[in-house]
Amino acid sequence: MPLDGCGGASENRTMSSPQNSWTSPGKALEYLQRADTIPHRAEGEATLLEFIPQSARRVLDLGSGAGRLLGLVRSLLPHAEFVALDFSSAMIEHFHAAFPDRDRIQVVKHDMQNPLPALGIFDAVVSSFAIHHLTDDRKRGVYAEVFDLLTPGGVFCNLEHVASPSEQLHLQFLEKIVLRPDQEDAENKLLDVQTQIQWLREIGFSDVDCHWKWREFALLVGVKEKSIL
């Protein structure tokens, strides 16, 4: 069960793959067919929504896929503007089908392995099970770029697939999601929560914490403080 992406230190499980299979229409469809069955996902999404400012007028969704998370945030902020960023043509096609009107939604095709494009500024940046596909250096780079894209007082909410503190806990996690070790997504590059929290703090985010966690699923949130004049 590949995932589209508070525990102790862990090994970084990086599995090599000759190409990124998320561009495949078959993989996109496979993921979408079981997205609603991922254990406890709705709990993490509901907690994420608690941290979205009601005053947010512009929201960026990194790795939007077919727009599951964007749709939830949009239901909370029906008058906001959204930018959905994804690199998979197959996923973007499903996104267009899910949002035929696309009122106040801009879709940007972009691979997050590369620096984020100039998109303007945002009151909130969200992501769901996407950033863990990046190398560790690029994960940190994305976090720094998100900080620069946020308005003062803006929030970053990352619902993510993270590394377990031990191999035994990782195997227990796979058992809970009914997945054999040989069925793991070869493109997962999992990293422990503590390292990512430390990065966010070093970059300049405040009130950084892991606000929800179930085994290898975690919600990391940070705020860009308002300037004190």
C-alpha cells in the first residue's frame, strides 16, 4: 500500500527506484481506489483542519494528487483561493474530474524535487502523504521554501508518513495496514519526526509540534510568526 506520504530517532529508510512510478496512470488509479481505506487517515485530516486559520484567503496544497485534502480545506474555506501543485499528469487528470468547476483553484504541474516555483504568498500551506517521497535534503529545502511563501501568521500543516523508531515497530505498522514488507512503496524515503520538527524550528517556524500521530502517520504543524514592530 504505497502512500501519497511522535516517535524517536530512526533509520532513514530510503529505497531506490529507477523512475518515479507516480506518473503511471495505473498507480494513480490504484492509490485512489484505496485512499479511503488507509487506517486512521480521517483522524489526521480532521486534526489538520483544526489548525487552518478561518481567516485564510489563499492556500497551497503540495502534492495535491486528486485533491482529497484540498477538498476538505475548501469545505472549511469556501471563499478562499487555492493552488494545487502536483507533478503527475495522471493525478492532475483525476483532480480536474473531481473539481470540474475549478472556481478559485489554480493547478500547477511541478516536481517538488526542484525548487518550488514563484506562486505568490499564502496564508496556509498543506500537504498530505507527499513530501516523504523526497530525499532528506529536499524535504528540508521544501520546508524552507514553504516558510518563505507564508504570510506572517501563516501556518504549515504536513500530514505525513514518517519513520518508526525501530524495525520492529515498522513491521507492526505494516501488519496494521495489511502490507507485506516486499509490497512497500519503493519510493518511500521515511524520516523520523524529531528531525523534521528540529528542521522546522531551525528554519524559523514557531509553535512547531506533532499534533497527531498513529504509528507512522503524523501531523506536523508550524507557524510563521508575525513581525513585532
